Amino acid sequence: MSESMKMLMVVFNISIEDEVKEIIDKHGAVCFTQWPRLIGRGKSTGPKMDNDVWPGANSAVMIVTTEKQALEIMADIQGLRDEIGSHEGVKAFLLNVEKMTGDI
């Protein structure tokens, strides 16, 4: 790995999946892993436990890509967060990739 690689994890309310995927597609990130249905609790969004008491669920997408592309996607995710506020919930995390097998 000659170029600095990053792992971008985006956790979001399932109601905004299309918007998140549009951002990923806009930046040409063709490889990703998605966890389609997650439960959890956010500071401002409250519990999403996918049940009658706490309805709703989240999803997460993990993308391993170049630092440049990861930062571009992250900036657009922040823009989406700024646009929709905290009521739907979307958060991105950027991590270093020290090693990986294969190519991206």
C-alpha cells in the first residue's frame, strides 16, 4: 500500500439510505460493505431498537479507499448532517488502515 488508505464508516438512520448511497456513488466509491439493519442509541436521536417500544433502525456502510476520497465523502456526509439536523441521525468515522489483504 503506497498511498495512505482510510476506512470510512458511516452510520445512519435507514430512512436516509438513498441520500447516503448517492453521496457514495457521487464520489465513485464502488466497493463497500453494508450492515443493513442495526439497533442502537444516539445522543440526540434516542434509541432505535427496531421494536414496538423503540421503533426505527440504523444501517452502516464501511468503505476502504484513499485518504482523498474518504475526506471528500466525509465532507458530503457532514453536509447531509448539517442539512437534515440531528433528528434522522448520520455520523461518519474515519480510521487509518494499517494493513489489508488484496487490493481495493
